[in-house]
Amino acid sequence: MSQDLAKAAADMGIRYFLISFVDLFGVLRAKLVPAAAIGQMQRDGAAFAGFATHLDLTPADPDMFAMPDPTSLTQLPWKPEIGWLAADLHINGKPVEHAPRHVLKRQLAAAEAQGYRMKTGVEAEFFVLRPDGRTVADDADRQAKPCYDQTALLRHYELIRTISDAMLGLGWVPYQSDHEDANGQFEMNWTYDDALVTADRHVFFKFMVKELAQQHGLRATFMPKPFMHLTGNGCHAHVSLWDRAGETNLFHDHQGELGLSTLAYHFLGGILAHAEPLTALFTPTVNSFKRINASPTVSGATWSPNAISHGANNRTHMVRIPEPGRFELRLMDGAANPYLLQAGILAGGLDGVAQRRDPGKRLDINMYEPGAAPSGIPRLPLNLLDALRAFQASTLLREALGAGFVDSYVKLRMAQWNDYMRHLTEWERDHTLDA
């Protein structure tokens, strides 16, 4: 908290601040604060009624205060008079235990106590749609295999360039953008960093993409599976563990299998061992399971995992090892809460290190080929209910992430599941009306 936000406002020409947090569902909440009041907010926090958001609080609970983290200060590239701040939530001077950013910071502290520092990068895929959200914005984007299509990419050049320029100006070091496997789908990559920095940037990226799309008369969505016939929105995470100083990649071993160290394989073993309950965090909505349990799309593949497996540079597995020193987790989707995504990785991975878990032999097979997977390969949950039950029953995740967080998360997500089950679909009428 050493940076003086009032001084930063004067130096940077900031007139207003957005003091922001994400709730358990990943919804971004904020208060707009004039620069003249930011000193008080930095000292005392901005007050919120926690029950009004997706947090496990009641109308009887005291005010919840969002304490801005000055290190997260981000000047809006499209409106530089506004500064965005990620905040930590407190009630009665104590952290809100189930607040997502606090859950991640708890895991980071556990890693640091063991001499580790996790660095990650994310690949946040999104669709560009018409404002009503029903169809892709580009009528000419109709190829069965549109991935990397240059002309479709350039038809959205103004939007993609604007987002990329914004990241360049923020110092995120973006390095590529492309049209993805689905019509109307894009991905933009920026350089990996410490897990909390990546999580904060992930939150801001989703906000920025939606805002800039709207300014172009369009709508952007990170929804996991907005169209059943098209590939869904993944949010792949590239992971490595470093020493406390952040100078040495402890996953990198020139003599290790595929350039990974024993530590890396133990970490990976933990992720695989806890993949079923972690699915509740990595693919957290009803819609998520229409991505990971989908039939092949018009492009020929879903590009999402369907089992708990790992391989080398093979995109049909839940975990891919693309090069020495890191691995890629392909389970997460666009609905994943950026902070809980990172916290879940660390909770599973640190348990793998502590227990020296063996990830097993990698599978150098095409997991999409019918009947190719050996018997006994565990499958991913079929729906949100199964994932939540596994999450609630996980002793390890309850201990690592906090019992209060697990109970609160399951409570709110179960309410969402039950709300979904109260809705009648046209599929049910079509198949059951004359039963």
C-alpha cells in the first residue's frame, strides 16, 4: 500500500477511480470514486452491501469494505481519466474469507512459505457477436474451418487492433492475436507473469474487451458454449513454478522427460488427482459442461478435453506439455473466475508436490478417436451438479481453500443449478410431450 493514489491521480491525470472486485460468480463490481476522495478510500475502503452481489452474505451483515490495491492501478486506455483498481474485501477489519482474490492470496502465501512462486499466462477466447448476442457479427465468417482465417481476422481489425494497442500501452507485452476455431471467435495473448498479476489482468481484459466491442457497435462474450455447433470458449492456463525470487523456473529440467523436472511432474500429478472436484472452479456454470462434453463441431473437433489425461504436444488431452519448463491446462473455460482459476491450480499442484504424486504415464494418443482411450481413464464430470458434489466432498480442497469458501461457493452455485432445473426447455417438450 506504499503508493499514494492521490499523488498518482495528480501525476497521471486521473479524475476518477473504479474500485473493483469480482464476486464468487466472477461478476465485476465497482464504485466510481472521484480523485479528491481517493485518499480516504485508500485508507478506509469503499463500502458495499455484500448481499447485493454473488457473495454468501445476508442483508443483516455489516458493510463490506473494498480496500484498493495500488499495485493493480490500471489507467483505462480508452478513457485515461479513469483508473481501475482491484480491491480486497473486508468486514469489521478482517478479510472476507470466501472472497475470490483473498482465496488466491491465501494460496500464494502457502506457496511462498514453501519457497515457490507460480507464474501463469491465460488464453482467454471470446466471440464477437451482434448486439443482441444471438449471432456472430460477421456474416461472411461462414467457413467450416475458420481457424487462423486471415480475411476474417482483418474484417475485425479495428477492434482487435484497439484491444492490442491498449495492452501494448499498459505494458502487458501482447504478442499475437488470431481468429479461433469457431466462426466469430478470437484469441489474444499477452506475456505470462506472477499469478496474482495475471489474475488481475485477466479480470481487466474481460472488462476491456466487452467495453471496446460495445464502442464498436458489437458485443463480446466469454460464455463457454454460446453455439452448440461451434467450438466453445476455453481459457487455457500455462503454468510454471519458480523460486521465491522469481528468477529460476523450477519446472525446467534439460534432462527431465520433455524438459520437465520431477517437481513439475509432482505438481501435475496433484492437478490430475484433484481434477474432478477442481472442475467446479475451472468450468463453473451449467453451460460449461456443454463445452467439455460436446459432440464434434462443424470444424471437426471441440478442442476441449473429455477425460482426465495428459500428453506431450497433443491438444486432445486435458493437460498438454508444449515445450520444456511449463504445461498447459486446457480444461478451464471463459466463465472461470480469474482468481479461483489460479487458486485451484495452486491448491491441486501444491498437494501434488507435498504428496509426491505421480501423474502416471503420458498418453501419446488421440483422445478424440472413438475407443482410443485405455480403460480406466477417469472421465470429467457430466454436469455442474456432479462437479459441485465432488468439490464439496474434497478434503484437500476444503483444507487448502478454506471450508468457509467451499461451503459458500457450493451454496451459491447449487442455488444456480436448482434455478436452472426449474426451467423447462423446448427439447423436453419436443421429446416428452407425447411420451
